[in-house]
Amino acid sequence: YFWVPIIGPFIGGLLGAGIYKLLIGRFLPTAEPEPPGRVPAPDES
């Protein structure tokens, strides 16, 4: 049973990520693209 503390966090991480995506992630708004505009030029100092 020495492998349980080694493998357990990996299984828990995968399960936690999947549950997060199912229960929380789908309700978050998607990122909107930035509107086109002027690109700031660096100062010539």
C-alpha cells in the first residue's frame, strides 16, 4: 500500500479538475477578443 500516497493526489487532482469543469467552468463567461486598436510604441529614452 505504499503507492496510495503517491497515486492518490494524481487521481484526486484529475477528479477535482473534472468536477470543476462540469459544475463551475461551464457557467463562467468566455473571454472576449480585444478590439483592434493602436499598438503603443516604447519610449525612445
